[in-house]
Amino acid sequence: MRDPTTPAPIVEMRGIEKAFGAVQALRNVDLVLYPGEILGLVGDNSAGKSTLMKILTGAYQRDAGEVFVAGQPVHFKSPHESRDAGIEMIYQDFALCGNMDVGQNIFLGRWPRKGLFVNRRKMYAEADSVLKRLKVDVNSVYQKVESLSGGRQQSVAIARAISFQPRVVILDEPTANLSVMATERLLETMLELKKQGVAQIIISHRLVDIFAVGDRVMVLKRGENVGDRYVRNTGEHEVLEIIVSGTREHALTADEARP
């Protein structure tokens, strides 16, 4: 039973099903996410993690099941609709324009206007404000993105997502190609977002990162829920065991698995 002091979920997915032809990618999957929570979503490469997140963001359409955001039923037809509801996804390739500068990338496609012209002063001031809010350093908002390191490009991608004032941010393998130092900076940024009440889902094969910043870890296997644990009540070894040998029949929720 959920602790009555716990806030209502910001996202809840119930009984999600998705097939691609004869391949059943998701089978009756449930997910819950609370405000300000960092949830690690793990599993092998065919587990269905990205498919589930693309359904949440409207990139894919579910075959069955329900999705609720802040208690309201939703059925997003596109990522634009999920963005309007406060959900942002940052993909592994960052989706940045390398030949544009930091400020232009943060406000790409929605540059502030002054009459018929781009209000560059406002754009760069707001870009700088977002970066300061995240406590990240990219040297200059006028710097071309292609000249930045992978870690700083990741920071720009996060800043762009945060500029939409989301309630939920999804990060797809955010530390996969980062140096140790860049990874540490990213994890610090995630904790800063948490302080500001932004809920986050991190898809990652790096359990060490999830255990560094996460509150809870959810395991998918062959498109099914096979385990859910509070980070404080488990360890990497148990989660690896669930990834390798977990079954839906023996799956426990985080509350059921409490010691």
C-alpha cells in the first residue's frame, strides 16, 4: 500500500501493450513516477524500455492500456502533445544543430521575436538564465555547439528541455558516451533538477549511475515488468539478478520488496 504521505503520481501507465507485427514488444506493463523522483528504467536491449518511453511521449501509439499525467487520462498523438503536458525526452544523440550556437539550440524553432526579427538579446539572456539555473558551465551561449565536448553538449540538450518548464524529463542512455568528469557533472545536474521538483526517468545500462542519483529502479524483461525496487533497499547485484533471471510471476513492487 502506498504511504499516504506520498504525493500523487505525476505519471502513471497501466497495462500498456504494444506489438510490431508479430513481435510483442510490451505486455501489460505498468509504470508509476512521482514528482521530483528519479526512476531508473533498466533491462537488456530487447526489454522494451525505449518503446515504453516513446509511448509516453507520443512517438508511438499504444495498442492497449492507459496513461495518466497528474491524474488526468491522456493519449498523446505526437511528442508535441506530450511536451505541452510537461514531458520532455532527451535522446542519446542529443538532436542538436552543431553549426548553431548554444543559445540558438536552446530555443531552436521558437526564437523570441521582436516584431519581424529575432530578439537575440532576450534569447541569449534567457539561455544564460536556464544554464545558470542548472548550474552548468558551457563557457558561452555564443559558442558553436559542434565545438563543445560531449558532456557540455549533453548540458545544452538538458537546458533546451528545461526551457520548456517540464514536469518530467526522460534521459535515454545519458552517460553512454561521456567521460568520468562529464558523467559526474550530468549526475549533479540531475540532482539539481530533482531539487526543483522535476521528475526524471533515466534509461541506462550503467547501474552505478542509477544508484548514484536514483530513488527507485524498475526492471523490464522481454516487454514485461519483472521487478521494482527502492534504491535504498537494494543493490546492484540484486538488480542484475532480476535483469538476468527475473520473471513476471515473481515480480515485486518496490513497496512489496521493502525489508
